[in-house]
Amino acid sequence: MMATEVKQTTRAQESTNAIERLYITMRHLLNRGFYKPSGVSGNALRTALLLLRPEIYGSVAEEKAELDGLIYVLERLPEGIEECRFINLTSDEGFSKSHLKAIVPPKRRRNCYRIDDEQMNIEITRGRSDIYDILTHLTFLFIESGKICERVLVEDGTATIRDWDKLVNFVQNEEKSEAEREVALIHVANILGRTFEEVVEIKNKLSTSTQPDRFLNIIFWLGKLAIEEETTGNKRTITFSPLLRERLGHHIHGERWAALIKQTLSNHKLLDRPIHIISANMHSVMNSLFAKKVLAKEFPDTKSLDIYEALSSSKNKGLRKKVMEVGEKNGMIFIDDESGANIDVQIFDSAKFGKNTCCYDFQSDISDDEKPVIFVMDYAFGEQAYETIDELLKPMEGEVQKKFLNVDSISVMGKAGILEGGKGDLMIPSAHIFEGTADNYPFKNELCASDFEGHGLEVLEGTMVTVLGTSLQNKDILRFFHESTWNVIGLEMEGVHYQKAIQSASKIRKSINRDVKVRYAYYASDNPLETGSTLASGGLGTTGVKPTYLITDRILKQIFNS
């Protein structure tokens, strides 16, 4: 028993060291301005990632290809990046004003531009977390690319195996039959060390109506560029633009974002009213405020969650439009973000809620001047949470004097990885700790487990760990956090950054009320300690509807009864 415990601790320490090396190497490369994935620095990143063996990347450290991890990464990088020898990370440098069309990955809000056949530019407007995310995913791609090269190059690197030659022929042929496609998949299965059945499944997930052979093309390009590096010396290169390195950490996008919001609040004479900030999605607060009244005929059962499941479906755009139109007529202001922060905003002026439009009741005898202003901001990304909240909570610069915001509460609802339980379960934190450091942020949470009893979901209370990136999760570290006296119940990416900004504004800068109410609640998007339940296994689907609206409802009830 003792020997097992020592072994687990040692493995957790090795993994912690690997994360630290990744973090330090990435910062070094950013300062340096470039690196080659096949060079010394690129090898350092690969070695650290292979030692870490993140759960989301599955079999990355094995000879066979990792297919679920490949899909996860491709959903977060721009389409066509596997074809590019040069990848340039830039600041917002005006590419949107060129003829180039922005490429936005399905699961990450970042603008990317294909400059030519060989170069992809990726705009970084959300801070260092965005860079760590991209570099980690790119490192995974380069590892998988290297595996393909090792399997297809033979005879001292001067020839390729028959499977590869057949794949090349298929990709280069203009006319392709279904039978030829299946044969190509059989060859690819052999190259990747996977079964034909597994390869067909991934091919179907990646195929589109316009790109039926997307998976085969991706494998071809990953192999092609790696083979050319070995045989011709044409190296892939990652660069960081001078402007990005100069601007990083200066809150340029967060400052623009916050300035527009404060100006909007001022224009609508809302700065003196009690403001309640909620970090959430762009639909749950609006739907919770209005949907049950607006859609009473369609959904007469007010206790059922069917209305929210229907509103979450892409098939019901008409229902969502109906709720939004009522919101806009009853005090909702939408700010479409153009600052580069990629965080949209909704402002709800409850003094303008019409009779029988809102699903929540005000306290008796409350004047319009005391009615809450509910400010909903879309999710931030990692360190961006500090940049945006820090700038938002600063006083507004006036012509004569500074104007302070009357912030009454700050609520954060988010998705997180859970360490005990399953998808959809709830986590109510009492403190946030920052992975890899001794930084810890305890706080009084206005929410507690008893607020969510009787709804059939497991509710955990304890510490949350804020991680550098979801792509770096490792079972050994998480198990240590969970089983040690830290009492960690889950992991996410923004908690420490939000709380650091809140404590700074309330206790040090004194730009908001020292006793500002704080609410944090998370629902489980995955369980990284459970095989098959990581983020790479797929999204929540309708499983996320119930916890999302339970948390939103509890936050709003506290706001309207505070």
C-alpha cells in the first residue's frame, strides 16, 4: 500500500514538472519570437507533452494514432492548418480589412487567415491562455504527424511504404469512387495502426457535404510535411509577430471592451443603479427572465424544463427569436463585441420590464432607482477573465471626477471538469487554487449545495483548481489534488483570474464595494478521471440544460430578493 502511494505521488510530481516545463518553454518561445517544431525547442515541447500524457490526448504517447484527440484539436484550430508550413501568431493587425476571409474554428472564437498555400495567421486577442492552448494543440498535431512519417519512411528515409503511395495516389486523383475511398481508408488504417472500423468512424465525423475526404486529406498533409522535413530539410516554423509580443499583457482588448460597456451604461443612465454582473452564456439568463411567460401557450407546464431544452435546439430558432424580441422591448440591450475580446454582452434594465413579462417578482415597495441592472457577459477564456473583469471594475474616467460602478454582486456560471461524479453534476466552490503555484483565493460563496437539493443531481462543495489549459489534464495530478487535503472537487480555467480581479478591485483599489457578493457554480462537462468521459468524448448535449438553468434560476432569485 505504501509503495503504491509513493509511486502515485512520484508520477504526479513528474506530471507537475512536465506542465511547468511546457509553461516555461512556451513563454521562452514567445519572448524569442519563433521556433521550429522539429528543432530543440519543439522537441522540448513534445517531450514534456509525452511525459505528461494528457487524458484528452488519449494514446498520444503510443505508436498508434490518437483519433479522438485529433478531432478535439481540429475543432479548435483553423481548417487547413495541417497544410501550412508556416504558422504565424499575431495580434489584431487589421487582417479583417483585407480581402482575406476569416476562418473561425468551430470550438474556439479566434479569427484565422490563410495568407497563401503555406501560411496561416492566427489572431491572439484573448491573452496568454489562447497562446498556450494553440501551442499545446499544435504540439499534439506535430507528434501525430511524426508518427505517420516514422511508419511510412523506409530504407534510410529514401522510400515510402506501399500504403502511403496508395494514399497519395487517391488524394491526387480528381475523380474518386466510393470503392476507391474505402480502399484508401484501409491503407490509412494500416498507416495509423488503427482498425478499419475506427478509421471509418472518424472519417464520418470529419466529413462534410463539400469535403467527403477531409480526414484522408488531413492524414496526407500531416504525413507529407513531416516527410519533407526529413527528406528535404524544409522545416515547419511557428512565429509570433512583433506587435503580439509588444501588446501581450497590456489589456488592450479588455480596455476597449470595458470602455464601450461603461459608456453604454452611462448613456442609459444605469451607472448609479445596483449592477449585478453574471458571467454565463448568451441565452440562459434571457430565457430564464422571459421564456415561461412569452411561451406560456406552447409550454403551459411552468415546472418542466422542456421549454429550455426546446430553446436549446437549433430547430427552434423561431421560439428563440420570439423570446429575444420580447426581451428587446423590455429593457434588454445587446452589445455585439467589436473590441477583439470576443465577449458579447447583454444588459437587462429591470425597471423597464413590462407588466407580466418577467418570470421573477421584485421585492415589495422597491423603487425604479433600486431595481437591479443585470449585466451578462459571455464566457472569457483563461487569463482573459482577469483582463476583462479588472478593466470593467475600474471607475469610469469623467471630465471632472471618476465615476464608480455600483456593483452589488458578481456571479460566475461555467462548465468544469468534475473529479467525483458525472456529466451534468454540480460543483459549488469555496476557494480557487492556481495549478502549479501556491496561489489560493478563498471566498464566501453566496451559493451552497442546499440551494440545489431535490433535483436529482449530485452537488459537491469544496475547492476548485484553475488550470493553465484543459489540454494539459493528467490523471495523476488530478487524483493527487482530489485525494489530498486540498479537497479539490473540479477544475476549470477562469476562477482564479476572476477572483483575483474581484479581490483587487474590492479590497485593494476600493473601486467597488468591499463586501460585494460573489457567486460561483459550475456544472460538469466531463470527468477527466474517468476513461471515456473526457472532453474528447463529445459535448454535453441536452444533459447541460438542467444544471445550466438550475444555476441561472438560483442566481436570479438571489438578485431579485437581495
